[in-house]
Amino acid sequence: MKNILLILFICVSFLNAKDSLVVQQQNVLYVQNLIDIEEKIASNFEKYLLQKFEIPTLEKLKTDEYLGSNFTVTNKFGANINIDNISFITTPNLKFDYAITKTVELYVKSLYKRELYRDMTTVYEDNDVDKSYVSFELKSKEAKNIFSILKTISTETKKTIDSSCTTTSTGYCIANLNTIRWYDANSYWIEYSISDFEDGNVTISTAGLLTNSKLDNLKVGASIFVKDGDKYLKLLSSIVRID
């Protein structure tokens, strides 16, 4: 009788251990899928910026051109993944809410924040889960500059970058694949490289713009070319003509 009870105990223990292993394997897959969701959103967020020149909502990304209309943000370990509550002005990084808010085993959180499985995203964990978050970083200089411009103009009347420049343009618009222009109310413009923006050289439509405060943001040593005219150099506190 004792032998039978021992065999039953061993069998039950084995089945419980097997069930536990299955749960662990399932959780590993759930976490990997969760990370994949965040990585795909971050990647397509950047793609959208470069193609549309505006900050997308999650719904705008859920199209065939980006994430796909059937893209799911379901999260077994907490609320669904969301980027639409990001405050782009007050926070220095692009962020997701920290996804694991339910009580889980330690290995689940450890796997979730491992950088081995992440390329564009990074987990910042705090003892207070409400202060934890996931940031995502833009890879290309062009995307970083476009995002920087969009943050700057988000408090202005005109909150978008036009996809092309016209004779009636105001604010920022795309001149061509490589350059972006800023137009004032008189249709005078400053043209920047999209990849360098204020860290690079610029061309201006008229010398009258040399006193415009936007040129104050150029890095020291940047060249300022007047269209069909003279060349100037940005110094620490002045702009000088180069003969």
C-alpha cells in the first residue's frame, strides 16, 4: 500500500512539474510576442514619420502599409500596448506604458527587460510600477530631426510639416528628398538638410533673413548661403560675411 501511495505521489509531482514547465514555456512566448509588438510599433512609428512628416497615432499605424489592419496589441500581463497617451512636449523620450502590471514570476519581468531581444526599445523599471516605462529610440538622423521639428511646432498655430513646398507655404515643408524649408509670412525661406537640420549648413532666400532668430539655433561654424548671393559664417554670437 505504501508503495502504491509513493508511486501516486511521484506521478502527481511529475504531472505538476510538467504543467509548470508548459506554463513557463507559454509565458516565455507571451513575453517575446509582447516585445515584438513594441519593437514593431517603434519601427513603424519611425517609418511613418519619414513618409508622412507627422506624429502617428496607433490607429494610423494599423494599416496595411505599416503594422497591418489586423495588428493586435493584446497583453496577457496587463493593459494593452498604447502610444496615444504620450506627452511629446513634456517627456524627453518616446514611451510606452510599462506592460507587466499583473503579479507574475520574476523570470517574466527579467525576460521582458532583457536588451538581448530589443533593438529600438529599452525598459526602465522602478519599484513603483506607475513610474516604470519603455522608451523607444528613433534610429535615423532624418527621423530624429523631423520629430524634433514636430515637437517644436506642436505649440504653434500650424502643427504639421507640409509634404511639399509651394509659393504659398508657411512654416515647415519638404522641399525635396534631402531638404526641408521653413517659410515666414512673406514667403522668404530657410532651407535645411533633413539629415543635419540645425547642425548643418543652410541656404536662405534673401539676406534679410540673416537677422532672423531661427538662425541663432545653428551650430557654430555652420555656413549660411544666400541664394544667388554671398556666403556667411555662423559664429558664437554673430554672423559674418565670408569674402
